[in-house]
Amino acid sequence: WLTLPRSVVLSEESSVQHVLNSNKRSFERAGLERKESSFNGAYTCGWLLETCFYFEADKLHNFLQHCLVMRVKGIVQTDKGWVFVNRMDDDWEWQIAPPETAAQWQQSRLEMLSDIPQNWEKLEEQLCVCVTAQV
């Protein structure tokens, strides 16, 4: 769902759509929106970040690699370009997107999935530490 064109509409049966529509809590601050949800014994949190958010790639990579969640996926804007992130336990993918692909994205999107409750606010604070000045 992260790489689908913006014109694609997910069906109501889609588990991703279920998570996005059934959020328990939603928080917003300037340019950043956080949505939390839980379903079937899993806990999820997703962030949408406006293009004013650039991440320092090395800091973000380190943070995402070591946060104690089962799954991390997203497309984020960094000081090294747009990056695809996909981590399932210890399996890790971190790939800089080609410029022609990255041109279609208008905001960074990041989602974490855990099998135990998380302090999403604290994780968000740690995520924001990875933000750098716009390049």
C-alpha cells in the first residue's frame, strides 16, 4: 500500500485499510499526524509527515533498526533521498528510491507493528530526534 499510486483505493476488506480506519487515537502536530490502533492482539502506530520533515538517514536507520517492535515499514524523506524501509524482526531492507519514483510522494509514511503495547508517544519523540534541517 505504500508504493501504490495515489489513485488506487484499498478495499474495505484490506487489513491495512482496517488499521487505518479503526484507529483508537489520532494525534496531530504541525506537519505530523500519528494514528494508533490495535487488532487481533497486535498494536500498530503510523505516522504521516509533511515534506518539511527530512530525516538524517544514519540516525533514522539506527533508530528503526533497534526499536523493539516486530515490524517497521515506510517511505521516508531523508537527507540522502527518499528511502523504502521494511523490517520484519531482524530481516532488514533499506533502499534509496530512484528520483523518478520518489517524485510521486508528497509525504513520508511510517508504520510500526508490535505484539505488545508500546509507548507510541515516546517512540515518536525518538523518531523526531532523527529529523534534520530541510536540505
